[in-house]
Amino acid sequence: MSLLRVSTARRAATPKDFGKTAVLLGGDSSEREISLLSGNAVLAALKRRGVDAHGFDPQDKPVQALRSEGFERAWIALHGPGGEDGTMQGALEWIGVPYTGSGVLASALTMDKLKTKRVVVGAGYTAPEYAVLTGAADLEPALKRIGLPMMVKPASQGSSVGMTKVKLAAELPGAFAEAHAIDPVVFAESFVSGDEYTVAILQGGALPSIRIVPATEFYDYQAKYFRDDTQYFCPSGLSAKDEAELQAAALAAFRVTDCLGWGRVDFMRDRASGKFYFIEINTTPGMTSHSLVPMAARQAGFDFEELVWRVLETSFSRERK
């Protein structure tokens, strides 16, 4: 199965085209554990393809060492703040090392789920109703406006860290406190009852969608990375018309937030109306054994090694002229 749109990005003919490559992994965010899993999987795959790749953990040495150690580009496998929020992207821009994926603006924007939602909704796309929670006084108005069940989320964490599905009003203060302990910006979002879908984006095209059916209340941290009872369907079972609609919506959300190279866009589909609701964008998705982008790539006809190679090719767009 081909991509929705054929990429015109520069392709690498041989591993030497990449030069010495750093796989940035680990870091110091709450998602360090997953970053190490993703990064080591990427590193092994690049080495199998003959790329001169080496692991580089920013927790162990400063990013400036990339230059002094002769690295020519970076495959970013850092998750969470400090890795996919524009900070590392800005540092790499400053020292002149080309890197994979989205740039400073898109990375910073999409790391903040609330700001991303505002941009996507402002561009005319559909997302669940939401309310910003700044303190105890906002909880009752949010209940009246959104209703139950609802999701309570910190704005700037990935991997569902700090998220809670609230089914009873009495659960809301605890959910707010948990999210607020992670991020001062918290919001509540109407829970869309239906299936979750995700669409991976690679080099300007959309890969086949995946339908996710968690055994837990929602697709949380454990369901994403460690549980074996989460069900994934790829092909997702959508009709050709609905698949095209979902892929087009994912590409549109990716473009309107200035994302580039590769990533993943998540949606919920309302069971009653069949409408797709935008949830969030991930500019550095997981690349573990449970991860979704490799699953979509397999359905599109290429393996993990080819996937990490193609992601590395996105760094060519960052080379200085």
C-alpha cells in the first residue's frame, strides 16, 4: 500500500550519504524510559542498514559535544519536555546539526496540547469541547459546561502521563491535582465515546490508519508501552471513504501546525455520529515494540529498518544551504 501522497524529499542512496549520525535518546524527562527503548531500537536498525550511528544521551554530556565529536546529523528519539518541545531542536539549530522531524515552532506548539487544540480548532477542524482549569473555582463550571465523562490532562506531557478519565464529579479534584502536579496548565476535555484512531505521517504522506482498543479505561501509559492486551487493528476497518477522510484530516492538522518530516496524529471517532475529533499531534512518536508508527509502516509495505532510514532522510531538509 502506498502513501497517500508521494514525497519529493531527498532520498539517501547509500549509508554514507548520512555521515556520522547521533541517535539522541534518554534525556531527563518523565518519558526517559520510553526514549531509551525507542532510541536503542532505532540505533540498532540504523546500524543494521550500515549507517555510522551512535547513541547520544543529553543527560550524560552537553549537546555541543555533537559538534566536537564530529556528528553530521541527529535522529531525535527523545520524548517529552527537553526533547520534543523545541528545546533540543533549537539547540541543534544553534550548533548547526541537521535533525529529524519538526522544527522549533511546531515542536514547541504541539508539545502543548491546549495550544495545539486552539490552533487546529481555529483553522476550522473539529475537536472535543474543552475548558481550562486554573484552580478549584474552575472545576464546577467545567462540569456544567462539558459534562461527564471527561478527560483531565496536563498541557505539556506526552505518553498520557498525568491524564485521568473522570466519570464521577467527586473524582475531578483528584484528577486536577494529579495533572497540576506535572504541569501548571491543565484542561478538561469532553470524552468522546467511541474508537481511537491514529494516523502516522511520513515525508509528506499519510500511512494507513490504526484503530486502538485498550483493555483499560483509555489508552494510557501502560496500555501504550507495556500491556499485551491492548488491541490494534491495521487496516483499521474503515471504509475507503472514511479512511481517505481521516488521512486528509491528519495531513491538514500536521500542516496547519507547521509540522514536518514525520509524526502521528490522534483522533477519536464518536460512536453515535461517526464524526472524527482531533485529539493531539506527536512529533516524536515512540519506536518501541508496542509502537504504532512501525505498525502502520508494515501495513504500507516496509519494515522497521526502512522506516528509521526514511525518518533519517527528513534531516536533509535541515541542512544549511
